[in-house]
Amino acid sequence: MAGPSLRPHVHWAQRHRELFLRVDLSDVRNPDITITDNVLHFRAQGHGAKGDNIYEFEIEFLEPVEPKPVCRMTQRQLNITVQKKESNWWERLTKQEKRPLFLAPDFDRWLDESDAEMELKEKVTFKHLKKGYLVMYNLVQFLGFSWIFVNMTVRLFILGKDSFYDTFHTISDMMYFCQTLALMEIMNSLIGLVRSPLIPSVVQVFGRNFVLFVILGSLEEMQSKPVVFFIFYFWSIIELFRYPYYMLSSIGIEWKPLTWLRYTVWIPLYPLGGLAEAVCIVQSIPIFSETGKFSLGLPNPLNVTIQFPFVLQIYLIALFLGLFVNFRHLYKQRKQHLGPKKRKMK
């Protein structure tokens, strides 16, 4: 005949919208954690007060909660977060007035109601500031690239092919501004303001800025090349859909036609933009060879010779590797946002 089930020590704390449970079990295996009829059911094998055994418990919550707990295991404990259905402060955790013996307050996370309200206000304030910043950043970038696109399009219709040759002198100031501001995208990803992966952001921002500042900005001979028109035009068209999409996403709005454009337009434009950048670099190599600009000759403290054209040849390889990284990232995002939705099994 089976003996009574073993119960682990469980510590709890709350906020207005969440409940936190810390289960004192180490080396947890095969956890089974569900919420049905407002009752949390826990069963797992792990090392607790009674050694390595199967532990289980049930908690019937005082008020309604969401049926999907979030669990995070560490080597020493298992943490469970449960969302309340309504944002309020509970006088206790369980429906029964008498506290179960295995349950105790988690004083490491415990706050009284007034402190929790202050914490909640700080979170709400930060959320609003974050939302306002992201809206303004994406709006400014959208307006900047819209100006570039409209200006180039109008000049193309009026001047025809002649507009190719002075694109840099007409557009460069605004492009400098937009691409310098784009450095914030790396910072946003680095500090967690957005969920975008860091590496694709670094690849795109530094790749564009290398072409803009190092190749085009330093060589007057390159500034009148027709390839500049195509680089700027492809960049601006992509951003006409990217920045409005992120602006609306930051305030929780999704417009399906814009979502489709954001995750479809890149398919032809990224290869074309990458090809234009590669042509620009290839055209600049003879000029850098002739002028010796950015090359490191002897004598120098390092006692080595570094020819910048050779660096550009290496960069060409890195350019296509970077395109592959961004292609892979965008393809995964496209499948996530536009792919068929998986149906839940009944």
C-alpha cells in the first residue's frame, strides 16, 4: 500500500498581477505542473527535505488565475509564475483560510501592498516611456527615409539618368543622419528595449555605415558613380515598410498588409542592395590602390604593411556572409509572422 505523498517546501509572494511560487527541490526531473479549475497541481521528482523522491502538492487559489503557469528550473529550485485574471491584491494565497503546512511566505520577494503599488507604478511609467521612445525613433527614421525616397523619385522623373550622378551630394546629409541614428538599434537590442537579435542588427548597421562613411564619404571619385543611386534607393524602399511596422508594433497595433510588405519586400531588395554595395566596393578598390588611402605602410610601430584594397577584398566575403545571416533571420521571421498557424490538437 502506497504511503502518503511527500510535499516539498513552497514559498510564495505576489504582485498585483502575478503570483510567485518557489519550490525547494533541487535536480528536478519530469515536472508535471498544470492548473485546472483554479487548482495548481504539481508533481515532480527531485531532491528535497526527504531525499530524492517524488514530491507533489495542490493549491486552490483564492481568486481566479490564468491556466498557463510559467516555470523556470535551476539546479537548486523550481520557480513558478502564475498570472492573476484580475489585477488586485490578495489577502492570502489559498481559498482555505488555514495555511497549508508546506506553504510559507517568500521573504526574498515579499512586498506589502503599498510597496507593490509603487513598484507597479514604476513599471507602468517605464513602459510608457519605452513605448514613447520607440514610437518617436521609428517615426523619425520613417520620415527621414521617406524624404530620401520621395526626393530621389521626383529627381529621377524630372532629370532621368542625370539624377544618378549627383545623388550623393543631394541626399548624403539626410542619409548620414538616418544611418548615424540607426546605431541606436544596436543599443536598443543590447539593453533589451526590443526583442530583435543583436547580431543581425550589428551586421546591417555597420555594413551600411562602412559603405556610407568609409567608401562613399572618403572618396570624392565614388560620390558621382551611378551605383550610389541604387544603394540609397534600395535602402530607402526597405525602410519605408520596416519602420512603420515597428512603430505600430510598439503600440500593439498590427496592420496585416503592412506586415506582409515588411516580411516580403526584403526578398528582392536585400539581394539587390547587397549587389549594389558589392559593386560599390569593387569600383573603389582601384581608387584606394592608387591613392593609398587607409593603407598602412612602412615604417610604422607594428612593422607590418596592410593594404586597404586587400581589406576590402576580405570585406566582400564578409558582406555576403552578413547577407546570409540577415537572410536567415528574416526568413525565420517571415515564417513566424506569415506562415500557416499550427492548429491546437483537441
